[in-house]
Amino acid sequence: MRRFARVALLCLGCAVCSLLYGFSQLALSLEQEPGAGRERQARDPAAHGARRQAGAGREAVASAGRGEAGANRCKNLSVSFWNSYWMLPSDVCGMNCFWEAAFRYDYMKTHPSEKMHLAVVACGERLEETITMLRSAIIFSIRPLQFHIFAEHQLHDRFKDILDDFPYEGKVNYTLYPITFPTESATEWKKLFKPCASQRLFLPLILKNVDSLLYVDTDILFLRPVDDIWSFLGKFNSTQIAAMAPEHEEPRIGWYNRFARHPYYGVTGINSGVMLMNMTRIRRKYFKNDMTPVRLQWGEILMPLLKKYKLNITWGDQDLLNIMFFHNPESLYVFPCQWNYRPDHCIYGSNCKEAEEEGIFILHGNRGVYHDEKQPTFRAVYEAIKNYSFGDDLVHSLLQPLELELRKTMHTYCGRVYKVFIKQLTKSVRDLYARRSKGR
């Protein structure tokens, strides 16, 4: 009986060794297979937690671990289809995947992304708005920020004077760029919608060395860390290249579903004021379209789209993005309305349930509401952040004065739900002070 047990144990050991050897040979063959460099993103069930942010793949999260020792221990192939069984980080690959998993996952937890890249386009009288937006990004964000500011030449010196006085040396860097369009069609792009607005369409072609990017309009205010929306990059599946919010939650007041004369994404279209992009994937993708059976890359599809639809589009570059994602819906990740909260979400009655529950994460003051008296609730938030001085106590210098101003707006529809405007902001302040108390 004992002899039989020893034989059975020996056979079991041999079977396990054979299985491990088979896996390692399979992984090695995949690494050496021609064309195997295309990355695939894991669908990690734990993606909603902070661990997902730390362990996200190289392509999905911009510059994750780039430049750090050990960050290039794997080749380009990401054997992410193993993750559902072994829960390995999506950039652990090849025959070393079993042995490297623990090391790499722990390494990425302790070495977060070096920088988050944020882009904005400012023309005309948008300098003050842009500076206020950048201030809001700086106040709460945890990781370093790299700003890419596209502005008319006459604004560059003013931007430099203001940004160079920001007190967060080492946490914030910026680069100023001129407004540039393809030479042969520059006039058409400049005339599309508002001056400079269509510049955002060319960011993947201009910022060729930037892997991922958050583009925002000048009238955006961050009420929680940029890190939190940046983490959506780690939630993209293998086909998604960008993330945006719906244009409307309530179809009865939607613009696209009632008036658009061109294709648009989903039920009510998408709003491009907050646009998170995996630009590496955008540059690689071949897009389906209604102009030719041949799929076209980003740089090839823009001008043909403009020529076909220029008489039918109202909102310029946003309409072109809607057309593109109508034909390529699998490429878009849609995030909730609280990440792009606009006057439309409250001027006809509250219709963003996520904001009602958790507060507003990103405020979008389109319709010029920061600068008139039509929506004083939006203006109050803008003025509070614009007038806040870095280093002042956030509770006494920002939160308390803001709540007093918001209470004065309760005669408006947005003012009646003023608590959604301060709910997340209060939490962000509390979290910031908690991090500071721990020395982070």
C-alpha cells in the first residue's frame, strides 16, 4: 500500500512538472511569434479598486513604470488572457509570467505612474478660465501633472508669467504649443465651430510621444483628484481607445436625438469637453467609416469626414467625434455624467442621478455660465476656485465661503440641488488633509 502511494505521488509530481513545462513553452512560442507585439488588455474583475490603477498595463495607463528599473522586464506581448485564471498584472508576459507576477505587481503598487498628461486649448479671452481650470487640477491631484497648453502666440507670455509663479515645483510641469493645423486645410479647421476648438482632433498626431492624455475644455473645474479620472485608463477593455460622457441623460431634452443631421453615438450622443484618450491605441487603430469600405487611421479620416459632413454639423469637432464613434462604438468607454456635469443636468430639473448620490466630480461650465448671472451656482464654484490662494486653509478659504454663496442661489433649479456642487469637494478637502497628516 505504501509503495502504491509513493508511485501515485511520483506520478502526480511528474504531471505537475509537465504541465508547468508545457505552459512555459507555450508562452515562449507566443513571445517569438511574428506580429505578436500587439498588446491586449486584461479584464480584471478587481479593476474598480486602487490595485487596478497600480497594476494596469503599459498601453492602458500612460507611462506606467516607464523609465523605472524593472519596468521593461517583459516584452511587448501581454499574455493577458491568463489573467482571468491567475490574476496576473496585464503586462506580465512570457515564460517568466509565474515567477515575475508577485514582483511586478508589488513593484507597480509602490511605483505609480510618473506623470498624468492633461491638455487644453486656449484662444481669445480664455486665459483666465484656463488658469482656473489648471488650479483646480493642481489643488487635489496626487501624482505629478504635465500640462500641454495649446494657445495663440499672444497668450504665451501671459501663461508663462502666471504658471511660473505656481508654488508646486516638481509636481507640475507645462509645455506651451502654438495652434497648428494641417497646412493644406488650416483655414477650414480654424473656421469649424469656435476658433481653435478643432485643435483637439490633432493631439494624437502632434503629441506623438505621449501615450495617454486627458483633454479638457477651458471651462472645466476638477472637484476631485485628476488621478481618479486617469484611473479609467486601467478600465478600458482591449478595444477601447477613449472615454467620454453622454451629451444628455434625458432624451426629451437631448440635442442629437432631436436635431442632428448626421450619425451620433448611442441614444443622445457624447460630449467631448472631457475626453480621456489612449493615444497609442488611437494612432494604431483603423476606423470603420461610411465613406469607403477601407478602414482609415486617425490622420487619414479627419479631412474626409469634414468634407462629407461640414454642411450638416453644428458643434464642429464634437460632431465629428460622434460620427466616428457611431461607426466604432466598441472603441468608446462611457463614464457617468458626474464626470462631466453641465448646466443641462440641472437647469430643467436634476437629471444626473450619480451626482445626486455622490456629488459632482468634474464641473463643466459651458454656455458661458461662469461669466453671467444666468446660472449663479456654477459661477459661485468658479469664483471660489479662481480666488483661492495656494497654501490657504481650504475649509475656511474655499469650502465655507462657497457654501454661503451656493445657499444664495436656491431660487434657481441648479441652486435647489446646490449640495451636489459641494458634496465631493468637501470629501476631496478631507482626503487631502488626511494625506498630508500621513506625510503623503
